[in-house]
Amino acid sequence: MIRIQKIFHREQWRIGVYFPKDPVAISKLKRIGGTWSATNTCWYLDYSKEAYNLLLSQFESIEIQ
């Protein structure tokens, strides 16, 4: 299960993506431009409609917090 939430990181709003360590999910996130945040211990994308739609296209089940 992928969980997303709005986070403030590097002076901008981002979509934080949280999930148990999974190489397939990591590969999908990298393909759509995801970046690892050691500070927040999550992957993140820019906070935009385009990034959100990319997440929806890559993952079947997303829980929004």
C-alpha cells in the first residue's frame, strides 16, 4: 500500500510517498521523477496535478492522508 501526504521539503510543497521498502515501487517512482528524502524518510514528487496523475497511473492502491 502506497500512502501519500503533502509535505514541505526544500522550501516547497511536495507529495511525500511512503511505503515499506519495495524495489518495484522504487523503480516506478524513479521512472516518474521521484527523489529520496533522508530528512523525511520518504520519496517525494513536486506538488502538482501532473505528479499526482503520474502516481495514479503507476500504483493501483494509494491512500491519501
